[in-house]
Amino acid sequence: MSGAGATLEARRRRLRLRVWRRGTREMDLLLGPFADTRLAAMGPAALAAFEALADLDDPVLYPWLAGSEAPAPAHAALVAEIRAFAALRHGGPAGGPGGPGES
């Protein structure tokens, strides 16, 4: 494996470990399965976006993922992707208040 490929793979491994051991079980269960399923396909830009999201503290990130607060614009697309993944996995609505899945 090339140096760049090895570095990318090392970043993926570190990030997977980080999202499964955040400190709150709710966040582990939201981010861990997403990482397990999607990290291998992430290129450098997507990986950097997920790393930036993972750098946020749980009290900031959880309301975004739970749909009780709108995410910062820089993270909105990835938050929507994680929420949709969790909804499919758990059979719940992908939208938050007023979003898809609520009538």
C-alpha cells in the first residue's frame, strides 16, 4: 500500500475508534455503526468532514443528530446523512421537528 493509502487507512482506524468511544452511549450508537458502514468508502475530503464532526463535543453534536437543533451549515449535509442512516437502521423518521417523517 502506498504511503498516502496507508495514512488514509490509519486515519479511518483512528476515527472509527474515536466515534465508538465518545463517552456517551447514545453518541457511540449513532456514530459507530455509521463509521463501520461508511468509513471504508470515504475519500480524503469526506474523511476530513467526518473527523471535523467527530471533533465536536457531544452536547453540541447530539441535538443536531437527534433533530432538536439545526446543525451548523458546514456540517449540515453530513449530519443529514448520519440521521438518514440511523433512521434506516432503526426504522425511525429521518427528519426532525417539521422534517421528513413528520406530518
